[in-house]
Amino acid sequence: MTVERDYDDLARIDRTHVSLYNDQGVYSDEMERIFYRSWIYVAHESEIPNPGDYKTTFMGDVPVIVTRSENNEINVVINRCTHRGVAVCPLEKGNTPSFVCQYHGWEFGMDGELLAVSMPRGYNEGELDFKSLGLVSAKKVESYRGIIFASLLSVPDISLDEKLRGVKEYIDMYMDFSPVGEIVVGNSGVNKHYYNANWKIQTEGSVEGYHAPVTHATAFDIMIRKMGMPDNYQGYGTKGMDGGYGNNLLEVYSLPDEAVYKRWPAEYIDLMIEKHGKERAMHVLRHRFNLVIFPNLALLEYQFRVIRPMGVDKTEVRMYHTMLKDAPDEINTRRVREHEFFYSPAAFGGPDDYAMFDRAGQGMKAEMVPWILFNRGIKSEEVDEHGRRYGGHTQETQQRAPYFEYRRLMKLGSQS
Amino acid sequence: MSANNSEQMTRAEAEDFLFAEACLLDQGEVNEWRKLFTADALYWLPYSRDVNVDPTKHVSIIYDDMEMLDERIKRLQSGACHAQIPGSRTQHSVNNVRVKTVDGVVIIDSYLTLHEYRANRQDRFYPLQTMAANCEHKLVKQDGEWKMTSKKVVLLNCDGEIYDLSFLI
Ligand code: FES
Ligand SMILES: [Fe+2]
């Protein structure tokens, strides 16, 4: 009998216990209760635009294939042959009519169905049950604005609609930076990083207003001088938000109209107004934000950031660059240049973040100093009519937010 | 650039240039290294092995004009580039050098083997990193000196998982 951990005590409202970042047992609980039983980001539809397209990814430690079948249905299946455990798909992405396991030749359809086996006569009557031997499918797959989420082992206790309710307006805004409301994910480059510490440090760190003027002083200086970042951006409605169910947001700024015209070329603004209407276009263009969709996705200005735990103390982070459909070339090129400026492994921002995350991995080895603090601004939070909590952007509302859902799922999981 | 087919470079001269460049980088003579570029030069590390990749439509690891390279160098020297605390030691080994001249521009193709190490890290045991790349240097002569109009470094694993490249390559 393993002892059940007290997650209310380990993940408190204002602090988390260091064992959440170090303990193999906590990690196993997280896999079982969060990564296999709640909404996990797997792909964006633009990554698999045509029938037969697939990409492989991971839900927690589990390798999965996201496929688009002939009839344009999206499927998520576990990349594990039901015969003897071999991964049936050896590539990151591609197009195929079916998956044929190269060990003994079992063939599976895009929805996982077992279609054929090699040398079937070697099986006697009753030895091979096609129906039960398909690739294991995720229990639930749904998407919102092309963003595909799946739940692997059980149907989540909340609908995707409910899960995203508090942050949908920001997802919509992200897409509507395109004049036609559509983006293409990953075609224009994917940064592939890793660091030697727990995955939650990147979840917390994707909406970090407090570190920016310290860690990124030199990068912000260049962005202000050369990239149209307003020098007094902190005066423009910056805030942190807890959007519910672990989702949270760092609003970097929300510009007045004059500043929008400084930030973006007039032709782009005109096109946006033509397609979206003036009010909607200006509303979208005013904003810059980092949005975490708990646990493994963050939407930042020019990227889908995907967080992949690889054990308790190693994390892969992929940044899928995003392009705006039907936006002027100039705008998309600017998204390319500004993204690589900050986030590539040789860039002016990202490497400094990963240096900090590595150092967090080092410091947190000191288990006798138990607490990671998130209490900044806890006494001055405000709540809106939807129950969303707000704090200053350099306070820690965004870092506290994931742990409301964390506690809920970790305790829920212990009951099943 | 006016077509001037008179400018030629032998392989030995090309090697001398690349060895000298490597030496400046490895000895931390960054300001001297910077002077090897022309004012309109490009310092480029693509994310893709595709020779036709369009840098306006695809993210690069580095895509610096000289203004941005100056910012990069200034930042590296400021002590506020935290990924470079402690800083990297590098050793650039250059080989498989080939030279050609196209429209008055000398193009040197070479292989680069790069070793990188960081001493004095609190966590100790920083593993010696080894990187491999194909380089393309484009050179013109200005006032009797060879200058780079472009330096392109294509890592063998440019589209793979990369830990950190916060040093100059
Ligand atoms: S393991 Fe896949 S066919 Fe045998
Ligand atoms: Fe950062």
C-alpha cells in the first residue's frame, strides 16, 4: 500500500512544496491523474491538414499518434502495437494510408482499427480478435479553433467548452490576428529546447511578469529601441489573470489606438479593419499576452509552446512558430524575425530563461528548504463577474492559478 | 557588388583566413572578429538543412545584420547574458575547405567541428559539447583585405533538440 499524499498541503494556495518538483512518486501521480485523465494539448489542425496526415507526440510519457483519416476525422491513438508493444509509427510526421508495424506486419487504420495481420493462417480459430486489438484510442478528442485536445484514459469530468470558458476570448484574439481568423502552426519553424528540471517550472515560467525586467533587461531594451515595443508598456493595462481550471494569462499590454498605429503598419491595420470590422480589429491589435492552457500548452505572441515532461527532472519544450493566414508577407516576416530574436537557442531571451530553469533544478535539490513561494500580490487580487482573479503582471496570480486545477485533479484522481 | 573576376583565393589562403577567424573567436577577440565583416554583411544560422529555405518565411537560429550582430556582441560583453555565466570556451576546428569564385565573390565551403565547455559551473560536470556544421563564407576584398559579406553556419542538428547556443559560432 502506498501512502496517499496530501496535495492540499503540498500545493498550498500561496506556496508549493519542493517535492512536487523532485519526487518520482508525485510525478507518477501527475501522469496518472493529470496527463492521462484530463484535457491535454496534442496538435493544431494545421499541422495535419490533409487526409492521411499524422504527427506523433506525447501525452505525458505516452507516445501517441494524431491522425487525420480519409473522412477528415481527427484521431489520437497510442503508438504501441497491440501485438508485442512495438511503436507502429517511427516518424515525427508524415502521410500514410495506414500504419504497418514493421515487427510482424500488423496493419492499423488511421483510427487505430486492426485491419490485417501477416500470415494470418498461423492463428487458429479464436486466437486473434480483430475487434479488441486496435491501437488504443484516446477516450476523448475535441478541438477549439483548430487546437486539438485529448484525454487519454477517461472522459474528463468537465467538457472542453467548460475547461476553456475563462480564456476563450484570448484564444479567439490569438487567431484573429489573422485577417481570416486562421493560423498555421509549426510550418515556419520549431524551436526544440530542453532543460534539467521539472515541467511545472516552464508552466509557471510562461507567464512570468516578475522576472522579465531582471532576466531580460538587455532583450527588452532592444525590443523597445528596435521592435516597436512601447517603452512605457507597463502603463498599458498589464495584468495577470487566473482564467480558471489552471489556465492563466499574462497580459503584456493593451495599447491605446495611437500606440497600435506605432506597433503595426497601416496596411495591416486597414486589412484587419476591412475583414473584422473596426471595433474587433482594434480590440485584437491592442493586445499582447502569454496564455497558459494547463498543463502543457502556452500561446505566446508568435508561438504555440508545448511542454513535455520527460521524467521528474527533465523537460522538453517545443516552440511551434505560428504564421497568420492571409496576412501581408511583411507581417509574417516580422513574426519570424521577432520570434527568433527572443526564443532561438542563440537568441536574446530564451537561453537566459533556460539557464534560470536549470539553476532551479540545481537549487531545488535542497529539499530541507521546502517551499517555493507564490504569495506575491495575494492580498490585492480582484475578481471579475466570471470569477476570474486578477493581479498585477509582476505579481504571482498566474503562478498560483495552475495549482487550483492541480489540487482538484490530483485529489479527484486519488478517488478513481 | 561589381563583377570582378580578378579576385581569386587559393585553398591555402582560404584556410589561413578561416583559421585566423576561428582563432579570434576562440580567444575571445570578438571585436576583432566583428571587423572581418563588411557593413552590409549577414551572419546566419538557419534552422533547416534545406538549401532553399526562405529566411523571411522560416525562423532561423540567428539571422543578424550587422546592427543586430553589434547588439548581440554588446549584450554578450555586458555581463547580463545570464546563459553565458559562466562563459563558454570554444574550439573551432576547420576542415574540408573548398574555394570557388562566383561573380567576383569568393565562396569558401568548409566543415566545422566545434567543441564547447563551461568551467566554473556550480553544478560541475558540464559535459563537453561537440557540434558539427557546414559553413559557407562569402568574401570580397575591401582596401586590400578580405572581408566577409556573409557567414552561414548550418549545424548538422540544426532542426533537432539543442541545449543552448548562447556563444558565438
Ligand atoms: S509487435 Fe507489431 S506486429 Fe508484432
Ligand atoms: Fe523569460
